[in-house]
Amino acid sequence: MTGDRRFRLDHQLKAMGDQGLDPSELDLLARIVDGFELGASRHAELAHELLIQIAGTEQSRFDAIAKFIVDTRGAEAPVVAYAVRWLLENDQRSRPALAARAAHWTALIAQLRAKLVAGAVDHLRFAEKLILFDYSGTVADIVEGLAAHGQRPTLTIAESRALDGGRPYLRRLARLQLPMRFVFDAALEQELDKAQALLLGAESLTPAGGLINTLGSRGAARLANAHGVPVLGCAELIKRQAAADHSSAPSPVPPRDFSDKLLPGVERSPMIDCRQDELELVPPQLIDYLLTEHGPLRPQASMGVT
């Protein structure tokens, strides 16, 4: 699901006397904060790309754009906020310095992802059928890892209407030539027979071992539990929320208005409310394992890993 948060920043910058966002900046922000591209880890990379691009601009403008990313996408996905703060923590704002720092971040994240995928491939080495709920770059990497090791599980991809994340899976994984079935998320229960696991990505991990993911993830986990299908959350521990944040809510980000998608061509009315959260909590008691760079961890056990 796409939104228009980037235009709020454009108005904010113009109110500061700035010329506003140029087309390239608008494009990158659409992908980072408005859902034109999916994947929290990918959004962290794109945030780095944008900040490198605007290096050398007026300091107040640079700071406003960085803060906006942290306050919007970073509020939903802590890894995005971590990435921005990490990029800027030594106060060197030249383009070469930021580019070098971003490259270091990318290498570190790649190392964590490689460890996660290796452990996940081993954990799923006998899986014949996997359920993927909505899009996750981490889960896609795991599936590619399985295929690279000669494993050919059947994939059922259940798409959440909130983010339309099933189609990116199809576009990315079609080249693997694995047997796939694409279904509405409402049909998930019909697909759980003989599945070895339900794989969920994560916008973030909670300190208690739960995860925040696309709307519908909690219901999918409950269905999997009821059918005896293991629920596997897939994320590096860098996505874990700060220990001081004990909230069970996904984030303070307000619900998004889905009127344009649900009621195209229908006159707006204050009596019709189409606002809806995009993310929700999957509590640790619904998760069998978290697949992390430290290998598969029970949710409660992940609390003690730094």
C-alpha cells in the first residue's frame, strides 16, 4: 500500500524557505516512507542513498530530511532509525565520508544476513511446503538460499491486502522455478495442510521476543498454531526494539487511510471510516522460533542475546 507522507516533508521544507524536494528526492522518499518498495532492510539502504545524495546541502535541510525518515519509517522499523543514526553518529557529513560509512553498514548487514540464511537453510532442510505471508526480503533470501542448496519446497504465498506484498515475492522468486501457489490471505487456512512452517518477516522485534509485521500476521500465526504448523519469525536481532520500549503496540504511527484503494470513485463521507493500521504485533507465545544470525532461537531465549 502506497501513501503520501513524503509530501508532508515537502511542505515542511517549503515552510522553512526551502525550494522543496526535487523529483529524485521524492522518488527515494516514496520508496522509503510511502511503501513504493517493500522491506525494512532495503529502506535502510535507500535512506543512506538519499542522505548521501543530499550531502553538502544546507545543514537545516539535511537534518530535517534525516529526522523525517527516523520519525516516520524509523518509528515503524527500528533498523531504519538505527541505520540513519549510525550513518551520522561521527558528524562527518561530506559525501565521501557518508558513502564510506554506508558501505561499512551494508557489509555488516550482509554478514548478519548470510549467517541468518545459513542457519535458516539448515533448519528448513527437510521442508517440503512453506507458507510465506506477505513480503519480506529476509524470507526471500532464505528461499533463495534453500534453492541454492538444491532444495525445492513448494511455496504458498498469502498476500495481505494492506500492503499487497505477495506480488513482490512472485516477481523476485519466479526465476527459481519452484512450485508456487498464490492465494488471498483470507484463504490461508485452506493452505496449511502438510505445511512445515509459516514464515513471517518482521518490521521489528519486541524486547519480549514478539515481532511486528504486516496486518494479518497475528491471525496467520493463530491459524498456523491451530493446525500444528510451526511459526518462524525471520529477522536479524538488530531489528529489535530498544529494551526500554515495553509497549505492545506496533508504533505511535497513526493508521493509514485506505479510502482511495477500498472506495475508488466513491464520494468521501465522514460516515465512512477506512483508516487502518498497517502493522500489528505477533506475540512471542504464537512464535515457535526466531530465525536469526545466531541461529534459530526460542522467542524467550532471544531476550538474552545481544
